[in-house]
Amino acid sequence: MFANGAVVCILWPLAALLVVSNASAGEFSGFIAAETRFFTESSGFPEQRGSVWSPSGVAQPEFRQEFNEGRDRFTAIPFLRLDANQSSRSHFDVREFNIFHQGSNWDFRFGLGKVFWGVAESRHLIDIVNQTDLVENIDEEDKLGQPMANLNFSGDFGNLSLFMLPGFRERTFIGDRDRLRFQLPVDDKHSVYESSLEQWHVDFAGRWNRTFGDWDVGVAHFWGTGREPRLVPQFPRGQGFPPDRVVPYYDIINQTSLDVQGAVGNWLFKLEAMTRGGQGQRFAAAVAGLEYTFYGVLESSVDVGVLAEYLYDGRDRSAPPTPFDHDVFVGTRLNFNDEQSTELLIGGVIDQKTQATLLNVEASRRLGDNWKIEVEGRFFENVPSSRFTDVALYGLRQDDYVQVSVAWFF
């Protein structure tokens, strides 16, 4: 659901584009994909649909038009998914819809946009500007378009990005009848906000980053409605315990973060750290790790990367639940450096308390000039049998799946 601020962020770039008389021809691109998920087990909740197959179609066209001798650019990127069996995955969003202006040592963007902060592989801890599109993928890498006014400066001091975020986007959640849901249904039709302005609340963020030799350093701060809601249990009327659903509660938070990435020879060092107040007691969290790449293994064109990261999160039970409190991630990345751009990533996150393990496999390969096939597998092992031991994982205990997607790019 868009707040009125988001509507303004859509109409303003469109109006600006329409009054431009010397615009050059626009550029169309994007992709259309056919995708299917196969779940290896039957569903874990009786109300879930029984089918283990979930075919869907995806379309993401992109339109860009430059004008004013390339100093200005209009971008529009809508997104549509239609899923045959998982009705909550069928949705439409506008990922980007904005006007961009380039100055001498500054630039400005207004409209719906996407911003990514972070360097880690296993968890994007500090990526907070855009809301997560959780129905797309549980890895939290897919994001909803965020209404924003974004001003950037660059110079010897580095780069400074300032954001005013006038419209809040609620997180998308899997429905109670679909796979990969939480243990209790999420009643997102009755979301609660700490701010009386609700989706009208204007958020602010800023980030400074600079390169020091082989090291990239970024410091950021966010103030506003937290993208990650608490899930508050709701009890059946007149019956009391146990709860039958949860309602998202969006707090006003302050989050300060640090990201560091250093490339030293074959080594790549990564750190994301943050401290957050506003969701119970102030807490800190971090992801720290490294990657070592063996180039041209056995005199071939294949590069092999070995990855390891440690995940810490010190939040208490009053904050949104997370499975990543004391975890270790290990993985390997293969880049075949062939004409088909074949890549493979295999990794797993292991909880140091419960030994619960999230295994992940991602592979991709181009088929000719315009086609691409992607295979994704997610497997949940040793998930605690009690929902009170790990509320973030219990609902996924029988949702291992393999996904195949074939996309046509134009």
C-alpha cells in the first residue's frame, strides 16, 4: 500500500518527463521469466495448500530516457509476478520510477528508487532504506520501491548521500495457506505503528563513504519507521493463550551502521555492524568475514572463492525475531569465466546454539545472447522441533525447495 507521499513521488517524475520537449528516444530493456518451485516435503501446517509444485511467471520491463544532453534521466521499472498455487506471491510493484539529475559534483534523484547498503554475503544487515519484499524470496534481497528525495555529493572528502523518505512501505508476508510462512499467520491488514502519522511519517537517512587505498569505508544513520516489524501475538477473543496470529508493529528507530570492505591480494575482508534503538533495549549486531579466491584453478579459467563469516545479533525478545544471533556461514563460489557466464554459489549458515542449518545453492548460466537459466535450492536442517526454541525458523522446517527459472532478456 502506498502512502500519499509515494503517489507524489510517482506523479512528479512523470509530469517532469512530459514537459521535456527535447527528450531523446527512450531505451527499453528487462526480462520475462517462467519459474517453478518444487518442495521436497508436504506442508507443515494443515491449512497450507497440499501441492508441492508452485509454477509462476515474472515480468520486469525497464524504460530509461535521457534528456538535457544526458544530464537528466527518467527511469521506470515495474514488476509483476503471477503464481499459480501461492496466491500471496502474486503481486505487482513499482521498483523504480524517478527523475535523476547530474550536476558537476552532485546529483539528485526524486521518485521511487532503490538503494543498497552492505558488503556481506550471508546477511545484508545494514540495508535499511528499502523495504523487503519477503514474498519474493526469504533471503531478503528483493526490495520494494521506496519514495525518496536523494541528494548526493562527491569530492576529496568521499561521497555523501542524504535521503528524505516521505512514504512508508509495509513489508510483504507470505499468506497462511502458502509455503515459507511464519509459524503463526501474519495479519498484515491490521498493522500497528508507533507513530500516529503511520505511513505518513517522513524518515531520514544519510551515508558517508570513502576509499582509503584498498579499503572502502561507509558510515550511515537512519531515523524513522523501522523496516523490520515486531510480530505481536494476538489471542482469540475470550479464549486467551495460545495466540492464533501475529500483527506487524512498526517502531520508530534510530540505527547507526558501519560497513568496511578491503581487497588485499587474493583476500577480501568484509564487515557490517550496526547499533539500533527503539525496539526494546538498544542492541548491536554484526557480520564479519572474509573471502579468498584461487584464480585459474588447475591452469583452467575457473576461479574458486572460499567464504567464511560470523553473524552476531544481540537483540532481546522485544525486538523482531531473527535466526542469526550466534551463527557461522561457510561457502564456496565458482566463477567459470566462460562465454555463458556460468556461476555457482554453495553455502550454509549454522546456528551455534541449536545446530539448525540453512543450506543454500545458487547457480546460473546464460543460454545464447538473450536467455538465462537459474537454479536455486534452500534446505532447512536440524530445525528445533519446538516453536518456542527458534520462532524465526520453526515455520520453515518442512519447506525445503528447489527452484528453476528460465528468463528471456530484451
